[in-house]
Amino acid sequence: MILRLIIEDAEMARSRGLETVNELVNNESFCAGSTGYPVFQLPDEEMLDCFTFRKLRDECGARIETNNLSKLCMGIGIPRDEPGVTVID
């Protein structure tokens, strides 16, 4: 699965402790929880959820690239037409 958080502004990314391109980790150990939904982590091991993504998008211009929109939407709790998400092949 391809899942990248991208922040074009390098200074803004650094201020958040991130790179301009961040590969998100699908943490399988959390997937077996009560909900069974995938859990994604940023490189600093912070969980990526709807609130965190929207904050990064609104404050830093962050966007996500993925090749599995359904899994992303289930994992962070966003609708399929969420602004800032791009589906790639």
C-alpha cells in the first residue's frame, strides 16, 4: 500500500518534526483492536487520525497520496471525497 503525507513547504514540515514527504506506517499490531480498522502512524510514531490530518492540511498545506482510498478512509475516519487526498496508481 502506498501512503504518503506530503508537505510542500520544507520549513513548515521541519517545524512539525516531519519531512516534506513522509511514508506512513500501517501499524498492524493495532489493527487487531476492538474496531479492526487500520491504524496509520507518522514517522515520529504519532497516530494519524482525521483531526491530525485536517490540522496539518489546514495549517501546513499537507496532502496524502494513496493507492488504497478505502483503507485510508477507514483508518483515519475521513470521507472518500476529503480535500487533500489524491489517489494514485
